[in-house]
Amino acid sequence: MSGRGRKAVLPPADFQAAERLALNGLQVTVINKDGYGRVFDFAKMPVPEPMRRSLARLYADQSLAWHSHASGLAYWQSLLVFARFLEVQGQPAQDLEDLTAATLKLWRNNHKDTPGGREAMAKMRTLLNQDPRLARGPAAEELARPVPNKGKISGKSSYKPSERAAVMLAAERCFRPALLRIRENTALLGRFRAGELTEGTVEWQVSQLLQHIATTGDIPRLTHGKIPGSSRVLLGGTTRVYTWGRLFLTRRELTSLAVLMTDRFGWNHSTYNRLPVPVTTASVGEATTVTYTVTIEKRRRGSGRWFDTENHTDSGADSPGRLITLALEATQHARAMGAVIAPGVDLLMVARLHSPGRPDSDLDQPRPVWPLSFGVTKADARRWATSHGVGSPFRRSRRTAVVREGKPLQHSRGTHESVYVLPDRNVQQGAVEVIAAGAEAALQQAREYTFKGQLATFADPEHQETATADCADERSTPWPGPDGGCGADFLLCLACENARVHHGHHPRLALLHRQLIAMRSAWPEELWRKRWDQHLQRLTDLRSKVNETAWDAALSRATDRDREIIDHVFRGELTP
């Protein structure tokens, strides 16, 4: 049964699952989520024949959990690293049972200090642990050692404000003119379809060509592919800006749109390959705003949790949903054509190909349908980065968006903190001032909750006795009363520079300190901090200055008068 209670659909009677491992045991076919297969050939791997077959079998078993060729390629590259390592050994292992603990230890030591080496270690550990021949013995114990996790901490940083501004400006300069171009020609085409243009005028003739472009993706051409002279004159040129580019984005312009979206929403680069057209819903009580529900595909989360939804509202020029509105506007003609030539493909990110060319070798991408391509390929991202002199705009833009938002975006809290926030160099630099300010505030608070008076050996007859100390100058109090004297609570005497504490005060203060500690567990934390915490901290500081041993010993000398005074202090029955 499915999660919603419907019976699962059975495959046809003649259905046969695709064979992952070839009959010769050396070719493995990895099948992605779209059903395309990619063959990985172990025949030329630089290890002995038995080892090739064993590795191919483990690789084929592991491939059942993969949904993309990218996963297969990542494991394949780790296998090649492992095979080259075995190749240079004096007497390489013939098969998996011949792997010794010394060999695996050397493999670990050679690769544990680089990110690529740690990745290869982790993937080979996953594969080799599945073989029963390595389930016990010294080799199994060495294999069971965890891969150092320091490789998981990225040293990359988010964009600085100036760097982000430069990247966003480059993307806007590419996408914005394309949007205005499509908007202007769409308006003209709309007038033509509404019958508002006079037949025979230049606008009417140009609109006829626009209608042909919207239907076929190109303007009418002669047999040899050239543009007729009359069309060239009407359009003002023969480049794509004057021809099919009037209604379609190029792949470079679509990539610029994706860069802007990553900065705004923090989406992964792979998200754009299968980003469906957002569902539009009217905002409650708002006639001028619209809310988009966007479905995000996240296959790394695991089976059953591949999709998530986000709501973004377009309520004005600076609102998050405005970029989605612009994306829908810029791709409207490409999506309409895609619905005709590729029914069932309802993707937002659509561009017009320059030429049929060769099909993209990345079969994890949606298949292009001439003249349309879907999504943003890795090659598109590389070309965009190279042309604008930046590195991996999607990765750093996503990191910048996550750091800017200060909360997880399509990932867990642990990933947010360990991968995006803590290792980020800009976050670390920005935290210096925050940490320094916090330390300064903590120091100031500590100073506020310390004993501010002076210690004395004997009482001075010139000083005024209080419940907790002697006062050297009542008239210079930090808390003056309405009658000109001191208006402070007696517990605040210890926070005044005029306080003098001598040996006669020690029993009473030690008793006060002990009773405050006993009270703490009986008071709610918030009330305790508000009423008593600072006094306890100040007494604890005074105890350390007097000497803990002498302070605790003085407790035995507490008199009934001391107990009576402390009791009155707690009840608030003593007034300044």
C-alpha cells in the first residue's frame, strides 16, 4: 500500500529489471531516476582480474541505492584512486581476502590529510564493508576505524558584501535586458493577437514574425537556412537578439536568472534542473499580491522525503516572490512551446538552444527537446563563472544566502551550523567583534557583582554600622535617599566603595551566604536572578577575598543577634 492507502501499481507481466552487472562481471550499468543507463567498465582497472570482479560486484550492489549518474561517478573516481594505490604496492592483493591490515593502514595514512583522500576513504569503506571476506580479522578492524571528520568542515567562505554586489550586478546585467526585451515583444505580440494593429504596418509585419517565433522557436528561413532580406530589414538584424531572442532566454540568461534565485532563496544548483512551475494562489485579503507555492526536490534526504514546498509572496518590487513573477514572465513563451512539443514537462527553467548540437552527456539533466533546453547544466555554470571572472557562483551564493538568513534552508540544523556557519571565514571574522563585545559585557557584569568595598582588620568608631558592613561615608553614596542620606538596600552596601568589612562581620556574612545558597533551589530561576543572584555572587566574591577557610570557620561564631539581623534582612524589615 502507498502512504495514502492506495494499492501500489504492479509492473507489466513481461517486466524485467535492468541488469546492473554484465555477464562478464566487469561492466556495471548505473541507472538514474529517469531510467537512463551509464556503463562503468572495470576491465581496464589497474588491479588483478579477481579484484576487478569483486569491486565490480560491490559497486553494482551499492548502485541500487543511487538515483543519479553523479553518485556513480563519485564512487567510480574513488575506486580508481584505490586501484592506483594498490597498483604501486610491491605485491598487490589479488582479491579482497588478500587485503591486509598493513595495506589498509597505509591506504589510510596516505589519504587522511586531504579532502579528496578522505572522500575516497569514506566511499571505499562503504563498499568494502559489504564484503563478508572483510567482516572479521585484523583487516576488518582497520577498516572499521572511522574516517577523520575534519574533511567535512569546508574552508570556503560566503561572499563579502562587495563580492556579492559584483556577482548580483553581473547577473542582473545579463537577465534584466533579456526580460525587458521579452516584455516589449510580448506586449507587441499581444496587441497583434488582439487585432489592435493595422494590417500592413511595420508593427503588424514584425508581429507576424513574432507569432511564427512563438510557435516554432525561430523566424521563417530560406532553404539554405539564411534569413530573407525582408525579414532582416524588419527585425533590424540577424543575431538572436533580433530573431528568436525576442521571445526566448538564452542558456546564459537563464543561468543568470538562476544565480539571482540562489541569492534570494538559497536553492541548490541542481534544484533548477527539475523545478516545476510554481502554483499560484491569491493572497487572502489582498487583491494586488500573489503567493507562489514552489516544490523543491531534495533527493539526498532519502526515499519518501524527496520533496518540500516553500511559499513566496509577490507584494512589491523588493518582495521574494517578485523574482518568481519575473521568471514566469521571461519563460512564458518557452514553457508554452514546451507544453506542445514535450507534453507533461512542466518545468520553470526553460531556455532556447542556439543550435541542435550534440546531446548533453549528463543524463541526469532533463533531455533537451529542440529548440528547448531545461534546467541549468554544470557546463552552463562553468561558462557563466568564467565569463564573469567568478568561481562557482551557485555554491558561494547559496552559502551567502544561508549565512544572511541565519537559519537552515532545505537542510538540517546540524548541517546549517557545521557546514555553513561555523567554518565560514566571513562569519568567523564578523564574530570577532561580537565575541569581544560579549566578553566585555561579561567582564562588566562580573565587576558589577563583586565586592566593591575594602577589607579591614578592626572596626573604626568613625564608621556607621549597617546590617552587612560599616559605612565610611554615608553622604557620598551612589544611591542617595530623599532626605539626603543613603537610600540603598542593606544588601547593596557590599556593592558600595564606602563599605568596610572587618572580622566582626564575617560570621554574619557567612551565615547570609549559606542561607542564600539554601534558598536558591526553592525559588523559580527567573525570580531568583531578579532578586537574589547578584547578592549571592557578590558574597561569593567577598568570600574568596577574605579566604574561604577563614570565612567558613567564622560561621561557627555566628550569634543569635547575627541570625536575627539576617532574618530581618530576608523579610525586608530593615530599612536604610
